[in-house]
Amino acid sequence: MQRVVDVAAGIIERSDGKFLLSQRPPGKVYEGYWEFPGGKVELDEPISDALARELREELGIEVELAYPWITTSYIYKHAAVRLHFYRVVRWRGDPSSKEGQAFSWQAKKKITVGPMLPANAPVVKALCLPVQLGITCAWEVGIKHAIESVRSALERGLRLVQIREGNLDPAIREVFAAQVIKAVREVDGIAVINGDLKLAMSLGAGLHLPSRELIATNARPNVEWCSASCHDRAELDRANDLGLDFVLLGPVEQTPSHADATPMGWGKFENLVQNYPLPVFALGGMRPGNLDAARRRGAHGIAMLRGAWNQQQD
């Protein structure tokens, strides 16, 4: 059995959304391939310290804020690696080549360099996910108000919406979903429909699986984006085994939607998402003001029901 090599990888992100890729220099394995900057973790070295050291040595920058993100594994012919990705959002200094490598700022949806190192390529799709997700509640506030709320939130920058309207009449739900999807597409966002594969496929949307459907599903549905609700390790593992794109994990805090559920709290949330390979949205009592706290604990972002549509930003 190959020894697993732990690697710290940094996704260095500018405010315009572009991220940095570097090219492996001549003489190294996979020379000429592009990857996220980083390097091997030394014995007993904390991952975050390894990341800071590698980015200082490779690019001459000092990390100020990096959120732990996803952890993926890949088996090369020469080594088995476990890549611990961090999203570096604040640093000091301008990146410069310290080891003779080329580097390039790239847009998430239009990579212009290649080839990508095999272990890094799948990460790009996950990077296209916004960090805030809004869950519709027309069943609670009414169709007209819900549509207006979605449009207002999109104007404020929301780009990921889950349509969760199982309580609506099917015909009304279809009309409502079509309106929301149209609005989301106009801003190049992502829409997923909760628990209705037929409707999702007919409208060309993604699909979200409630936990009960996640457990019963034997293969990933044939949609571009597929997510699931999870509450424990078994459900997280199931979502990963199915090759889903992201998950919602909770409830983290008390929420009116599930008043009888016991919140897991941030400590348990952090333990569950540590070294997990899929992006995880914290769910349950979330508001925009929770985003930083969630990301510091390894979340990709936050999923909100009422908090997404409230004009008052925390």
C-alpha cells in the first residue's frame, strides 16, 4: 500500500473572483501541468502552517486569512496524495515566481491554461458554487411575495437558489419554479429543485435530495448540479459515494422550520466537515452574518431560508 502524502493547497482568490494557478517547472513530476499552489506537509506540521510556509516559499506572499475548505484524495503512479484545500482570501504582498514557475490568474468558468494536474481539475467545478444559498418559502409567504423576494435577493448578489415547495399544488409549484429558474438564469446563477427529479429535468434545473431520498438513491441523478440534505456522518458518506456536488448539513442552530430538532452546534459541524471532499453549506438558523464563522469552521458557505430573503443584512 502506498504511503499517503498530505499536501496543503491554496486557492488564492482576488476580489474579482479570479484565482491563481501555477505551472509545475521543468524537472518536476508532471512538469508543465497547472495546479493550485502549495506543497507537502512536514511531519507534525499543522496544515495551515504548511500552507503559509509553501505560499511564502513559492510566491513570496504572507497569508492573512485562509478558510479551510475541502479535502480530496488522488492516487498517482508515483504517490497517493491527500490534498487539503484552503481558500486564501487575504494576503500581504504581490505573488511572484520564487521557484521559476509560471503562474496565471484564471476565471472560474473559463480556464485558459492547461493541462490541469488530475488531482486539481475536479475542484474547479466546486469553486463555481456561490457561498450563500437561498431556500424559497412560497408555501409560507405566498407566491407573489416569494418571487419578489427572490428577485430582490438576486439584485443584491445571491446566485444559488433551492426551490423547496413540496406543500404547493404541483401545477402551481411548476409555474413558480419556472419563474424562479428564469430569474436565476438571467444573472447566470444556479437553481436546484428539492425532491422532484421529473420537474427538475423538465425545467433544466439541478436537483436537491432530502435526506430520506439520499439514502434511497442508488445512482447520481443525471443533472448538472445535484445536492443533498445531511444530518450525520452516514448521510455525508452516502452523498460522497454518489458523487454529488455539494451538501447541506444541519441544523447547526435552532430554526423555526424544525423547532423540535436538536441543533448540532458549531463544534459537531466542524468535526463532521473536517477532511470531507464535498463543499458543505451550514444549515439551520443561518443569516448572512454567520458566513465568516461558518467558513472558519470548514463550511463552503451558508444555506438560508428566511435569512436569504430578509432585506436587513447582518
